Amino acid sequence: MKKQAAHFSTERAAIMLSVQNWIDGRFTASSSKHTIEDFNPSTGQLICTVPDSDDSDVDMALSAAAAAQPEWARLPAIERAKVLRVIAQRVRDNIDTLARVISEEQGKILALARTEVTFTAAYFDYMAEWARRIEGEILESDRAGETIFLFRKPIGVVVGVLPWNFPFFLIARKAAPALVTGNTIVLKPSEETPHNAAKFCEILLEGDLPAGVINVIHGRGASTGSILCSSSRADMISFTGSRETGSAIMTSAASNITKVNLELGGKAPAIVMADADIQLAVKAIRTSRLINSGQVCNCVERVYVHSAIAANFVDALTRAMKATQFGNPLEDDAVEYGPLINETGYKKIDGIVRRAVEAGATITTGGKRGLGEGGYFYEPTVLAGCRQEMEIMHREIFGPVIPIVTFDDLDQAIAYSNDSEYGLSSSIYTRDLNVALKACQELRCGETYVNREHFEALQGFHAGWRKSGIGGADGKHGLYEFLQTHVVYLQRT
Ligand code: NAD
């Protein structure tokens, strides 16, 4: 692997870092004249600039990935796994620096940023464990003397398009399964959070990863992202982000019939039954909504509470949300969540809340911008008296806001929960196993949490129904998304 000492040029100003693309094992200047600025959402301070990469940068990255792929695929999987384990260890060795970089540009609290880094390392290790477990099949033939083999083979060059909410972990979620199965990858980080990806590339300088196996190219979705996803040289696109972008990516991929794997938005319902442990439900729902300032795809987006306990539940949840401290995570260790990612995110949430109030909902706490105009902070917010037909029960909020609707029986709660164009995750709080089982049988979504907060395991399968996605990530099934089959008919003569 070619080495290079540093990727930051300090030409413009001492404090302004200029991040470069990582192509073919080295930091590479872009030919684009356009740059993007990366800001700290707590303070508005500029962190770095990245190129808005153009056709020629994209071509270079895809060429490097294509050139590296055959040799990488020829390595025994266990050799590829060794490289993943080195990356995992290097990530662990740099936990403090990485967590700070993530927190600074994305706004999550340091404890969560550290969890993200640890989970990223664990994910590389976990996918490395699959090296000896990737299996084909031998099928019974209808013909005498014939054996049918089903091989699983890499797809080729994967394009990974990343969101900003867990930007570092998503590098692993795309790259680790792609690499262990013999693919190479071109990653495009979100233009909102490019700095952590640059730090990841610094980590690659120290490992044994052959040049071209991982490439990282920066730019906006409408420019760099669109060029990447329209390219006939991309063999698969693995995307995590919004439903709207997922749809645009499918359109880009359509002309080349490129395989798409889409992890999109959610509108997760939480059902609280009359027999629920209210304290447990409040704690889990609050945790699921406030983590990362509510900017998580599988977190509780709407609550359905049984009318018999609604008053007590709303009161307890309101008190718990009101007691939450939020602020700049790098200035105050005690805060439980930080800013929203940007002004667009703030305006979207504020609009949804205002329209819910106009439609008859009652704010029991929060409902406005917090801590002045400096950062994009939103108060922890509870809205009682919502109705199923309101926009707030259908549109992804992606912020620290919980709208509540009451119900009278389980069938109604399940019907409300299923009344969504999304189908990513859900939860139910009850002491009755039959009730929990009925919900698990009838909820139409990719995952259900019973009596616990929403958060998936790396050995699970995170896959949305309907407009929450196509395919999924994690575990064995997530790994197999990065493989295609080759059936061989071997006739004895
Ligand atoms: P986004 O769709 O705005 O952007 C995601 C990425 O797509 C960015 O890198 C962006 O530059 C790129 N992009 C935008 N337009 C593009 C185009 N036309 N062609 C190619 N690339 C393009 O999403 P976001 O705001 O970064 O993330 C938030 C969304 O992601 C939420 O809806 C959330 O629910 C979803 N999400 C889903 C999961 C999941 O696992 N299902 C996980 C995390 C986030």
C-alpha cells in the first residue's frame, strides 16, 4: 500500500482543514473547483472543507476499485478477514480522537460517539468472523452422473452512500461485509459529516489494505452521489439515507440495472398497553427518542398508549422529557443530547410541531428552539392529544419530539401502527405474552422490540418493509446481500 504522511493542506488558513479524497491507497487532490464546508452544528464553526468531486474523480475512484477487485477476491477469505481485524484494532486504538471528531461535526454526545467507534470496531471484527462461514450449496440433480453446485461470489465494485447520523459506523456497515465477501468499495460520506471519514482513511495508512480496495470520495448527493450511482461501473449500490434519496438512487441505477440495497427512513410506533410497566416504558421510549437528538432511523417516532393509563403515562413521560439536559456536547459532559444536524432539520421539525398544534395537539413540554440561535438545538418535546390522521403521525420527524395518540384495544393500536408508508421498526410494552406475540405476528415491519428500547444488534437483520428499504444490513442475511450466486452443472462423462 502506498503511504502518505498527511491529507490536510493548510494553505487557506491555519484553522481551515482541507480534506482530500482517498483513492487507490492515497490522499488525492480533486480536479473539481467546487468545495463544501463542514460546520460544527453546536457552534456554527467551520471544521473543514471537502471537494465536491466531479466525473473525473468518480472515474478515478471506480477505476481503482475495479482494478483492485479481482486480486482481492482471489485472496482466501481468511486473509481478507485479517485486514478487517487490523482495521478494527486501529479504530479501537484511536477511540478518543475519532469520538471527538464525530461529536464535533455531527453533534452527538461524546459517550455515544465512543459507543459508535467501539461498535464500528466490533462490526469489522464480527464480519471478519464470517470468513470461514460463507457457504455455497450442493443440489441434487435430475440427471444421472451430474452434480449441481451453487457458489456464492462477490458482486464486484460496491458503491456505499452514507448518511450523517451514524457516519463512522456506516463506514463499517458498508465496507466490512463488502470486503470480507471479496468486493471492493467506493464510499461517499455525507457532505454534512466528511471529517470522520477522512480520519478513517488515516487509519488505513497504517494497515495492510491493498490500494484500491477501499476508496472514499467526497461531494454532494446531487453531484458526486448522482454521478457515482449512475455509473455503469458500479456493480451494487448500498445506500443509507432518506426515502426521497433512495428513490432518486433507484432511478440513477435503473438504466444500468445496478443492484440496490436501500436502508431508508422510518416512523417507528411504540405501543403501550394498559398492563405495561409505565416506568420501564417511559424510560425506554425516552431513551429511544432522545438518543442522537432523535436523529435515528429506528427510534420511536410515534406513541400509542391505552386510554386507561394515558393520563399517567403522558404525565410521567412529560416529566422525564422536561428533566433532560441538552447542549453543546463538547462543552458540557452532563448533556444527554446535542444539536440537530443543521437549520433544515430544525425547520422541518418546527414546522411539523406547529402544524400538529394547529390541528389540535397539545404541547405538554418543549415545542421550540432551545439555547438561543447559536446552534440547532430543539427542546425535548411531547405532544398529547394527537390523532392518527395528523401529519405528525405519518411524516418522519427525526428530532426529540414524541407525538401521542390513545387507543382502546390492541387491534386498533396495531392498525394505527401499520398505517404508515414506512415499516422499519416498532415496539410494544406489556406484561402479557399473548399480547406481545399477537403484536409480533401482526405488525408489518422489519423489527419489533418487546419491553425494551429500540436499537438493533450487529448479528440481527436490519431491514425495512415498504418505503423503509429494499434488502437489509447486519448478520448473515446482511452479509449475503454482498454476494451473488453462480450455479455450476457438472456432468460426469
Ligand atoms: P439523505 O438521503 O439526505 O443523504 C444520504 C446520502 O445520500 C448523503 O451522502 C447524500 O449526499 C447522498 N445523496 C443525496 N442525494 C443523492 C443522489 N441524488 N444520488 C446519490 N446520493 C445522494 O439522508 P440523511 O439526511 O443523510 O440521513 C437521514 C435519513 O437517513 C433519515 O431518513 C433516516 O431515517 C435515514 N437512515 C436510515 C437508516 C436505516 O438503516 N434504515 C440508518 C440511518 C439513517
